Amino acid sequence: MENFDIRKQGPNLIVWALLLTLPLWINYVSYTQLGTQIVAMALGAMALNFLLGYTGVLSFGHAAYFGLGAYGAGMTIRYLMPSTGAGIIVGTLAGMLAAMLIGPLIVRLRGVYFAMVTIAFGQVFYFIAFRWNGVTGGDDGLTNWKRMPIDLGFTTLHIESQATTFYYFVLAVFAISVGIMAFLLRSPFGRTLIAIRENERRTRFLGINVNRHIWISWVISCTFMALAGSLNALLNNFVDPRAFFWRQSGVFVIMCVMGGMRSFWGPLVGAAIFIWLQDELSSMTANWQSFVGLVFVVVVLFFPRGVLGILRRKATE
Amino acid sequence: MSQLILLAVVNGLIVGAFYALMAIGLSLIMSLSDVINFAHGGFLAVGAYLAYSMTPYVGFWGGLLIAPVLTAGLGLLVEKVLISRVYGRDPLYSLLLTFGLAFIFEDVTRYIWGAQGLPYQVPGWLMSPLSLSLFFLTGYRVFMMALIMVVVGALFWLMTRTRLGLRIRAGTLDLETVSILGVNVRVLRNLNFGIGIYLAGLAGVLAAGQLGLQPTIGDSLIMPSFIAIIIGGLGSLTGTLLGGLMIGVASGLATVFVPSASEAVMYVMMAVVLLVRPQGLLGEEGRF
């Protein structure tokens, strides 16, 4: 704590204070489950931003890993063993394994081409979930399973019945994951990723294996995305093929951009705004999809830096 | 059995021709403007529904003629007002913009024409089979294939024999030089976008006759179009055409033998191409 700088730590303190006290005030604006969803989706958006904002690689297919985490968790609990922990672990590992296998096929590509190939690969999983009726439930989704209480030995977490307990469970997973990502970004490895974003050719000339770094960053990003997917599935006690659909990938990207891709907490802010907005809109109008589309257009044309980008610019002026 | 395989191949070629028509438009826009047009499927649906709405007044042939042109007009407008504003910025923004447009297009078509599928009337004489032994070969299917061939032929002529086509192809390679040589790049990109959307609109009208009308009609066609581009090689129109037909036939054959793999087979082909020849079958090395 010797270099404690309130200006630097201020945002972190605000974010954690808000997240830790969320169950106390959320009922004035919304409900606890929505808060849980925001934290789970924010983990996904921050995982994507590890690649998008900090490595500068344009992935549009992250829904695939979100969905793998979700189906991994659901299918483990339904078919293998009724344990929440096992579900999360299997779901996350499934996403990681798929990312490791697909990575070598795509790390050579760049820009829009990378985006197009990632999105196409993402669709493979959509069709598997859609077609493999007997196991995945097909179009109707995977049902007949639910999250289980977690036995810690000295106490049991009743995440299946207490919304607040589940919220804090998700928040704890979120905190550990975000901590790991922040640690990685501050390490020499993370600095190399930022160097790749800023000037790939120069980084290459320094003797750094750019493709391998992108591959590792891709796997890390997809792994945390899968973790987010499994948390979201546990929240709903349900998952359907739409978790894999390419539109879901776009939603994660807009969360990053809306909050601010160049800020660590940007995707969290973006996820909070997007999910709250979608929740409000879908209860007000049947045409909420148009408004969501409009949000995309307005953000791109008028707020490309995102909320935190704008705030930061104001602060430095 | 041979009849069954022939049926699968013909079906595959027809679906593949749709993929190709869409993929060529996407590829034109992508190579000149660096924009993945996610709204392409939306434009396709608009073309199809416009044709449906005008058929009572101008007939099937009028719809086929006018609807794609109107769709292209809408495309010119959207490019001018919205998409042209994100040129030169990180490609991320153009992706998100067209992504948002795709949402809006789908929702608006659903709002105007309803979420239920609508029947699309094709002249009766076109729907009858040409011969009894080849029962699946209706006049409409033959006509569709012929029309798509003519349109693609005309596009190749445009690209290789006219000044506009020459400039578009030159712009794909080096837009800055083309601009310095005195070509109005804004207009060039606008027209190029319009051509791409025309093809989407035409694919929409033809697909409506074959598959029926639904607001999500473009959704099922856009992913295979991406795959067609990846397999054929970005920047090569011949490659894209070939890619479209190949995955069409492959998934047609898969439908006969392993129905559940009819989509998966396309992705397997894509993975193999990326592994062996990342630039695509006819793509140039080092462009991406």
C-alpha cells in the first residue's frame, strides 16, 4: 500500500463498492437476478476485451465459447454429476479446449478476415446444439437440470434458493477471474499483448512470436468467456442454442465498445447499460430488437469511445 | 440411387447458386470497403418482401425486375447516410454498424409484413416438372439457375470490360492510388455497395419463390455465404462463385447420406481450406 494513489485506485474502489452493495440497492431500480446477470455477462465482456481491447484482435465469434461453457455446465449437471462446481469446471475446460484447437487455424488471419472466420467457426457449435436433439434438447434448449447447493465442508451455500447468495457466489468467481486478467495484463506478457495491438510489425521485429502470443491471448479470453457462459446458464437453470448464435457475439462486442474498450472496467459498464436497457425495452415494446439495433448504430456513430472513454477524456482536459 | 444423388446435386447447385449470389455481393463490398455487411441478409429479406407486395400490381416478372432495383436504391441510401461515415476507422465500427442494421432490418420486416411465413406465388407453368422421370426439375429451378448464370456473367463482364469494373478492381488493390488518379472514391464505393445489394435483392426474390417468405430468410443464407468467401478466397469473384457452388453441392449430398451433417460439412470444408490454404482456393497469398 506504499504507493496508494487515490486517483488511480478511485475507479476500482467505486466499482467494488457498488458491486459488493448491489443486493442492498438493486431493488430500487431492478431485481437481484438482473444484477447477477450483469456480473456474469460483464465477465464475458471483459474476457472478450482481453482480446479485443488489449490485444487488438477482432473476434466476432465468442458466443461459441460462451455457449460451450453454458452447455458444458448444464450437461454435466444433468448427465454426469449433480454438482455446481463440476459443471463450472467442465464448462470452462470445454471452452478452453475448443479455443486451443481452433486457435492455430485462425491466428494467421487479421482484421475483418479474422472476424469472419471466428464467426463462421462459432456457428459450428450452434448447429451441433441445434441438431443433436437427443442430448442437447435441440431448439427447445437443455432443461431438467438446476444449480445445486455448494457444500464447503463447514457450511452449505444455498445458491439454488437464495438469490443473494447466488449473487455473491457469482461475484466471487467474477472477482477471481478479473483479478487474474488484471494480473496478466500488468505482467510482461500483458505488456507484449498491448505492444502487438499498438504496432504488430514492430513487435515482430523485436523477435516476439506474435502469432503464439495471439493464440495464448485467444485461449485465455475464450476460457473466461466459457466461465461466464456457465455462470449465466446456472443463473437461468436453462440454456438453448441461441447462446451460440452469432448475434450473441455481437452483443458482447457492443458491450465492450459501449463501456469503453480501452478501459479495464469499460465492458462492465457496457454490460450493465446494455442488459438493463434490454430488460426495460423488452418489457415496454415488442419491437425492442429495433431499439437494440438503434443502440448499436448510435454508439458507433456518436459514442465510439464508450462511456468510460468519454469520461476519461473529460478528466484529462 | 443415382436418381437420388442427381437430385441432391441439383438441389445443391441451386442452393449453392443462392450462396454464391449473396457471397459475391458481400465479397465485393468487403474487398473494396473493408466492411463485412451483416445486414446483407436483411437486404435480401427486404428484396423478397418488396417483390411480394408488388406482385399483385406488376405481376411476378415485374416484381423480379423492380424489387432488386429498389433494394439496391435502399442500399445506396444506407451506404451514403450511415456506412460511409465509418470508412477509414477501425473495421470494428463498420461491423457493429451493419450488425445493428441487421437487427433493425429483421425487426422492421417483421413489423410490416408479420412474423408468419407468407406464400410467394410463382407463375403456375413455371412450377410444373419438365419431365416425369426428372420430377424434381421444375421449370422454376431451371429458370433460376439460368438467370443466376446470366447475372453472374453480366457481373463478370462489368468487372472486366467496363471502366467502372476496372476502377472497382483497381480500388480493391490500392484505393489511395485510384483516388490520386482522379476517381471519386466516394461514388465508387457507393456504386459498388449498390451492386452488391442488387445481387442480395435478386437472391431474395428468387429465394422467396423457392423457400417461401420469412423475416429471417436472410439468416440461413448469410453464414454459408461467409464460408463460400473463405473457401473461394477473399477478393476472387470466381473463387467465391466456386466456393458457393461447392458447399451447396456438398451440403446437398450430405442431406441424402447424413442428414444431420448437412451444415457441419460446410464448416469442415472451411476448416480444411484454412489449414491447407489459408488464403482460400483462388485467393492471393499475403492479402490477409
